[in-house]
Amino acid sequence: MMTREQAQAARLAEEEEARRDWHDALQSEAAFRVFLGLLEAMGANRLMVTEDDMRLRNVAEQILDRIADADPESYVRMVRALKGI
């Protein structure tokens, strides 16, 4: 059984690995385009009309938050693309 400190260290290591995975995935232009298409389909940068729109938009915002954490430059590119800038 893990101690509290070991469990926290394991959780932090998993979070760092996930951040690196997101960063590595975003280095590919093809992956960038796939993420962009998925975020657009989820309603990122679009008005919410229904409850389902709100749920999808919340997921899109969580994805954008992960992108921002993993690769701030890709985040800026993604938001600019979503806004058509």
C-alpha cells in the first residue's frame, strides 16, 4: 500500500506524462487540424443554444485548457484558428 506522499508523487508523475503526451501530439500539423475540427464540432467559440451545446462546449473548454497547459503556443494558434483570426 502506498503512503500519502507516494500516491501524490505517482499522481503528479501521471499528470506530467499526460501533459507531455498532449504536447507531443500537438507538434504534428495533422493532429492540430484534427483537434481543431473536433473543437469546432463541439461548439468551441460558438453560442450555446441547448443543454447539449453547453455540455459539449464544457468539454471543448477542458480540452483547450489541457492544450494551454501542455503547449501555450499551440493554444494561441488554436484559439486564433477558432476565431478566424
